[in-house]
Amino acid sequence: MADMKLEKSAPFAGCELPITLGSACLEAVEMDAITAVVPFKGQSMMVAKAMKAALGVSLPKVGEVVQANAAKLVWFGPGQWLVFSKQPEPIADALQGLAAVVDQSDGWLVLKLSGLDGTQIMARLCPLDVDNLAVGQVARTEFCHVSAVIFPKEDGFWIMVPRSFAVSVYEQTLDSMKLLAAQNLLGG
């Protein structure tokens, strides 16, 4: 019988990143560990207290991102949060018996779309009106027909998608970048 072994590969293997086309730039973002936090039934208040004690900030409200000293907390859905942190162990320890705490680091990746054409490319690939999002907010939506989390930044957008869709999202975004750059060159 053959010896089968799974090996982790780079999510954007074979993709040209970073890439700039026209007035848009697409690049991969290196992220800290991503930990999902989902309180057990009846434990939401205790989770909120434990997180505040561990990180010094309250859990984010719907559509909000909160920055703590050692972590970034992100609303992820009703009763769900993501914690971006270099050291997730203290969070898991603080929530022992109160919440499901699951490492999501290998399941997600983040692309950054920036430049003057970034908003127009977002409009082509995402049904969300990104002009209504401000820095410090977050939205769950679709991007390239894939479930995504959008973070507006001062200089563009972070787009978090499941790792398994990395190449598909890259290719669709690249196609939109090429099309918009060509239209702008032709004066359209």
C-alpha cells in the first residue's frame, strides 16, 4: 500500500503576488494566529467578562473590530468572534469551559486590495457597498462568489476568504484588475 502523507502548501503557489495593474495592487497579508470564539450555551456574559479580563477590551459589537494591546478582536457573526493574536494560548486558557475556542489559522487567508481602483474592483466582485464601511468595521459578505470577511483599511481593503479558495479568488480578482486597467487605458 502506498504511503500517503498530506503536506501543507503555500496558498498562492504559482500566483504572482504582489501584483500591480493600473491603479490597483493585490498582495497577500501575513496574519497572526486566528482563533474562533463561540460561547457555550448560557455562557455569553461569562465569556465577555473573561475576554475583558484577559485582553482589557470588551467584545466587539456587530460589524466592529476592536484593537487590544496583544490582539485584534473581530465580530464574526451572531455570538461569534475571531481573535487575531501572536499568542492565542492565554485566550484559550481564559475561556476554558466557557466557549469553544478553535484555531482557524490554516483555514483562512487575507488579501489586501489597494490603490485608486480598489473600490471599483470591490464593486465588481462584492455585492456590498464598501463605500459605507469605515476603518474599524467589518462585514461578512461574498467576494468572488466566496464567503468572505471585508476589513476596510486606510489604504484599501483586507479580504479574508477560506484558504481552499485562494487561487480562485486570486484569478477572479486579477481578471477584474486587468479589465479595469484596460478600460482606463482606452479611456472608458
